[in-house]
Amino acid sequence: MSRAFADISFTPSVKAAQSLYGSREDNLGFELVDEKRDHLLERDSEFLQARDSFYQATVSENGWPYVQHRGGPAGFLKVFDAKTIGYADFAGNAQYLSVGNLFANDRISLILIDYPRRRRMKIWGRARIVHEHEEPELIARLAMPAYRARIERAIIITIEAVEWNCPQHITPRFTGAEVQEMMATVLEENQQLKQQLKQQLQRLQQSLAAGRGVGSAM
């Protein structure tokens, strides 16, 4: 666990809960580690850019959190540098709950999950909203040409903490493409077996036909 995560998350009430349930001593060490981890490592960047979705949390003026699923083609969440990530915010239902929350409070948190491998990464940061007329070059960098959804804005996040979660309770799930990839070998073997069976049936039919021919000649 990183110190940046503990600095942000271990509020007085959280520490009180840890004391109440007997984990305060175990968690104290996380506040003292040398590695702050307020930036991405290479493995973090690779993991992040391979995702096709994530969960995003923001907070409204009245203090209510809002969690939203954001999705797109794998790689739509981009890494600009070790401290900065961003994504194209595609047109949706036009309620603008997350965007509105960010107008008032730039704090943001992401949870990214690799379901097949049961891996989960969390990011805390500060977000800024960028429109095309403000920074067209930035929007162009976030575009996904093969994806037809319209980009309404960009969300650019300055990272303040990165943390990897344990895999406990993550149920493996697979996309259609992942299932097809896993089944490719089985389907190929099945096709080969069908072909072998077909050839064996043909040989058997030929053998039976030859046998009937010999019987007729006699």
C-alpha cells in the first residue's frame, strides 16, 4: 500500500473505524512507508491502457458521491506521463452528473478491474474538463478513429495516489472476444476431429462398397 493512498484515505473517522475493528496497528505502517506512489509505474500504465472500461467516482455540492461506469475501445484511457492520464468523454444521456460534480469539486477516483486475471487498480486525482475549442490538439490525441461515438469533452486527471487492491471477491468474467480467443483452440480441434471422422466414414463406405462388389462377382 502506498503512503499517498493512506494520506488521502486514512481520515480521523477511518482511523477510528480501524481502531474499533482491531486493524489500526496493521494499517499504521502504511502511513510510514517511504514510497509515496503518487504516480504511475510502467506496469500501471500498461494495465491502465489495456482497459476498455472503469468506474469513476465524483462528489456533488451536497456531499453525495456518484459512481459512473465509463467505457470505450480498449486504450481509450490514455497515459500522457507518469502523473497525467485522460480520456475522451463520449456523448451519453445528457444528464452530466459527473461533469457537473467536477465543475464544483475536482476530486475524482477511478477503479479499474481486469476481471479474467482478477486484478484491480485504484487511482485518486484532480480532474479538469477540456473542450475542443480550448485545446483541439488534446482532443485529437484522445480520439479513437474506429469508434463512432461523438467526443463531447476530455477529462484530464492529475494523479495524487495509486493503489493496487487484493483480488479477493473478484469474480472472473470474460468478454465475447476473450471467450472466442480461449475457445479458438477447442474449435480448431473440433474441426479437425470432424474432418477425421468424415474421412473415416468415407473410407468405411468405400470398403463396404468394395465388399458388395466382390459378393456380386461371386
